[in-house]
Amino acid sequence: MSKVVTRKQLFDLIKQSPARRISEKLKYMENHMLEVNGCVNGPDSLLQEYRHKISHFKSRWAAGRNSEALFVKRNEQWLNNTISLPVMTVVRSGRPPKPFQESSECSKRRKTKELRENVPVSELTFATQMSLRASGSADASKILKDITNSPTRAKKYRKAANQPIPKTRQLTPQEALSMFIEADLTRSQYETIRRFDKDRFPCYSLLQTAKLECYPKKEEITITSNYAEVRLQALMDHTTYRLCLYLSDDIFERFSSEELLNLELISKWGCDGSQQNRYKQKLPDDTDSDAFIFQSSFIPLKLVSNINNEKKTLWANTSPSSPRYCRLMRVRFVHGNVDITGLIVTCHYVLLQHETPHFA
């Protein structure tokens, strides 16, 4: 083992000697260090190492003309440098000492007290940087260099380290479904995206559940071999409910409870038919055919509160001609001629007159 001291510490011991000759002063300092480091009875090689490291004082003292002031002036930097002196370890009985890393905080402070008192901070930090780099911790070495070179950098590093790492917020199933539809993704494409960030995107089964919530209740839907239909009032109630579900709280705060209980959904509707490819689908009635398809749908335009003919708008469709808000009411395998069109239009007018809204 060895002990690190500065040459200035050794020079202070030389000055403490009552002797007048430099050789006697050096002998005093040598004996003191041998005794402190437990090397008085050490081997000759150890004593020779001590004398060799101390001998430089004598030559530099002579070069300074035996003047303390001149010696200090010429060797100021040399005196501040450190040297390693061998230390004799004494095997003690009892509990073996713990490794430094396993020691308590108090023990670590005690073990490093002499090192901290004798070696300047700049040398300690530089030695730590070099040791970290040599052990492969180049990043830690660079950080230590940064925080010691700049007085404000350490504060910034500490502030950044104490800041909690923001957690990635997972999209709600409704938000993920919106992205899924806007991007026109397939299930395979969505699951590929999710594979790279599972904390961000919910599983596809939750999207399927959210998609089912976009449909009216099953009992409101009628499906046969040649047509499918949603009860008109149920479809309008469900549309109003879904619109209210996604309106912000700020909008609702501007309306009273009475106004929110008197809502009207202003919509437009229409119907059209077209020819399509035949899929050789076997229909129960031989007179039916899937060569033509005729459908009717409506588009919500405004959701308003209406009290005594005073209307206040909660929501307005900014793209009334877009198919995005198109709500399918009825679809049927039938040729859309003039008679069929007139019949369906009349049928819907009758429904509109007799349906009673029940959404609240």
C-alpha cells in the first residue's frame, strides 16, 4: 500500500526540525514519515525508496542557495505536486475490514478524510475522470468534466436529474379508433404500429369494442336477405348521444339544464340507387336480385337547444357534404326506378311524422 502526500507537507516537516543543517532536517522528516507510516522496521528496499524520494529536496535546497524564500519561489509548483510513499500494513486481529463499496457513508468519509484534506479538489476530480474513462464509463467521465468546469452546469444537471420522467399516455380506444379510420389502416397495419409502442396504442380488441359503440343497439336493427334497416328514431337518438359524448365541458357550461333537455338534431336526408356486380348470392325469393342496390341515409347538420323558438347551437357540421357523417337508414336490393324512389320517400316522410324522440 502507499500514501499520497504533497511535497509541501514534507517541507513543512523539514521546517519543524530544530536542526540547522539540511541533512539533519531531512533525517528528521524521514524518521517522522517512517514512524507515521509504520515503516521503521521495514525492509532495506523500503527504506531506500524513502531516501530516494526525499533526496530531491537536498539538491533543490542547494540550488536555492540555502534560502527558504528562494527555495519556495523556485519550486512552488513542484511543492504542490504529490508523491506516493509506501506504507506498512499491520495485520490486526478481529473483524476483517469491509470493502469500500460495502462500507457505510460514515466509514467512507472517515477512510477518505486524509485524502480529501491533503489532495486539492481539482486533482481529485481529474483523477476520477481518468479512472472513469479507463474503466469504460466515458459518459460519466464527460459529465463529471462538464459539471466541474462550469459553475452553473452542475445545477442544471441536478435539476434535469430530479425531474420525473413523463409517462407516455396511452390513447383511449376512441382516439385510437379515430386515428385508425383517418389513416385508413388495416388491422395488420395497426398491429404492426402497436408492436413498436405498446404503451401508446391500445390493443385492437379495444378498438373493436369502441367501434361497436358507434352503432345503435342490435334490437333497433332489422336485417333480412334483401334489405337492412335501422329504426329512424333510434338512429337519430344514438347520433345525438354520440355527439354530446364528445363535446367539451366548456360547451355544456354555457347551457342551462333546461336547455340541455330540449335538444333538436337538424339533419338532411336523401336516397339513391345504383347497379353493382352480381355475386351469385342465392336469395330465398327467386324474384329478388342483388344486381341493384338502393339506400337512404341522413347527415346531421346542427345540434341546437330550442326553447320557445330561441335556438342556441351546441354543434355544427363543418363539412355537410362529406360522407364522414353520413348515417345509413335503409339499404335494399331493388332497382331504384321512379316508383320505388317515390315509395321510399313517402315511407320516410310518414316515419318522420310519427316517430317520437326519446333521447335525453
